[in-house]
Amino acid sequence: MSGSIAQGTSRRHGNTHIIHLLVRLPRPMGEVWPAVATRAGIEEWFTAVDVLEPRLDGLVTLRGLGTGRVTAWDVDRVAEYTVEGGGRVRFHLERDGETASVLRFTHEFRGEGESEASWRARFERLIEILGSSQA
């Protein structure tokens, strides 16, 4: 199975912008989790990480987004980072058969910020990385 970005929406509610993407990934959840929940994984496809305490209420600093807290943490399933100025970034993993995963992604922020196109480009990179790691 190859990965794909199956669907996405980008909406505004006043000054709040919400991007949702559904990303199909060619690896099981246990192999995708490090890409969204570890410093090395995030840096490989998304952004530099100055601080990441992998636990609920842990500190996080994502370069280009800001500094904040881990606001949701369910090991192997949900990692959510809420950073000052950068909003809330949520990665929710689900099983898609035995060898693949679905990532339900949300980025909610105020004012101007990331675009749906920039997130799509990042997820294309993640799909490429995960696909190349197949044996």
C-alpha cells in the first residue's frame, strides 16, 4: 500500500483557522508513532524541535510555530501540541488493516499561519519517508 492524503478541509471561524487532513500512511501505527511523537521523527519531516517532553503537559518548542505544552497524549494514538502563537497541532493515529495507518490531523490557529498546501507538502514528505523504510 502506498500513502495518500485522502481528504482535507480548511475553514475559518472568525479569526480562527482550522485545517483538517486525513492521511493514509503505508506503515502500522507503531512505526508511524515516532514520526509524530519524538524529536527525531518530527524533525525528519516537519520542523526542528528545541524541546519535547513526551507526556501530557510536557514542554514543547517547535521551531517556526512556538513554545507551549503537550495538551493530549495517548501513547501510540494521539499527540497534540498547543503552542503560543502557533495554535494547536493534533495527530490522531488509527489502524488501517494490519500494515497501514490513518492519521487524522488538525491544525487550529488564530490569524495568519500555516496553509493546507504547506501541510500537504509535509505529509507527502512523511509518506515518502515511511514508504522508503519498508523492507
